Amino acid sequence: MTINSANPFQFKQFTVHQDRCAMKVGTDGVLLGAWTSLTHQPNSVLDIGAGTGLIALQLAQRSFAETIDALELDDNAYEQCVQNFETSPWGDRLFCYHASFMEFVGEIEDKYDLIVCNPPFYKEEVSSGNDARDMARQSSSLPLTQLLDGVSQLLSGQGRFTVVLPYSYLEETINDAQHVGLYPNRMLMVRGNPASPFKRVLLEFSKKITALKKGELTIETERHQYTPEYVALTQAFYLKM
């Protein structure tokens, strides 16, 4: 689910430059930025492993949050994220930190009302020959248990955490999250077309135990023929939706 282009990606209200980022604009990120609930009206937001800054930009478009912070370790991606923030309509609300997640957790005392992450989740350790791409893709650069533990420390009592992962990680992630006091509230299972299995799952966690609300999303009925549900979710962003 990746849109393979080094060219700037033009959304309705902002542009994402991506030529210096290992991971380009992709469906996973767009879905997470669109699906993440803002009903609790978060005032402070954190995007972990921001890459181009796409998700933070989507949340800036959708919300009135005064503070939208992003975190990016890779030098080139950090610089490009800052550029994308500064050229957006919401530059005064967006800020990117250049640090690792664990450094950030150890130094920041603030709590966030909303934390989002499109994490590196490939477990294979075979190098692609591109160190930046490997770091952006492979879970060894930010193990899931480490991510969940850090999120539990940074999330406010009323806060929510959303993440997109391979569908096969669903049970493992829910179990690991419960060990650090994070409980699943919502989930969206995503498949590419009606004949394909679920490939991704979007999850929302909080520090409160609630009944889990489950949903399903199919992206296309056939190639480039998008379902009404996918259009409704993403049309605020994509130019041609």
C-alpha cells in the first residue's frame, strides 16, 4: 500500500515533499491520519516516527490542537518534515523534534492527548542496501513493546493512541499493550479488495477499558475503483476523491 513517487505529493490543503525520505507517502499513513478520532478534542498531539510529516499535517488540517509535535530520527527525513511543516498552512502549530523515541520519552515531561504512529513493522533483518529505508521499515529500530511502553508514559489520562500495523500483529499488539495499561477501544480491519485477506489493522488504545468497536474497510472493488467507504474516509485529503 505504498504510492511510489519521489515527486511532491499534492493533497487538497497541503503539499508533501518526499524526495529525501526513505518511506514515501502511502495508503497506511493516509488512512491512519483520516481514521484517528478527534472526538475527545485533543489539545496536544504527538506523531512518532513522522517521516514526511504526513499524519501530523492531516491532524493539523482536521483539528484545532494547539500543539502538534512530531518525532523523527533520520537526518534527511527530519529536515524534510520541518520543510513540509513550514510550508503548510499550520506551521505555527507544528514542530518536529530530531531524536530517537526513547531519548524523547526520557526527556519530555509533558503528556499528550493524542499519540499516533505508523511504525516500522517488518521483522526481517535482511538489508535492502539503503540504511535509512531499513530503519524506517524494520521493527528492530523501534520494537513494538518499546513503543507501547513509551506511549503509556507519554499519554494523558484521557488520551488516545492510534497505530497502523499488519493484521497478523493484532493479537500480539493487544496483549502487549495491556501489559502497560493500554486497552483497545476501536479497530479497523483493512483489505485491498473484496477477494483479498485483511492486510492491515488500525487500532485505537486508551487507559480506559471499554467495549471494543470493530469495523472493516475494503479499499477497491477493482483496480482504481474505490469503495464509497474509502472515498468517504479520505476525500478531505486526496485531490481526485
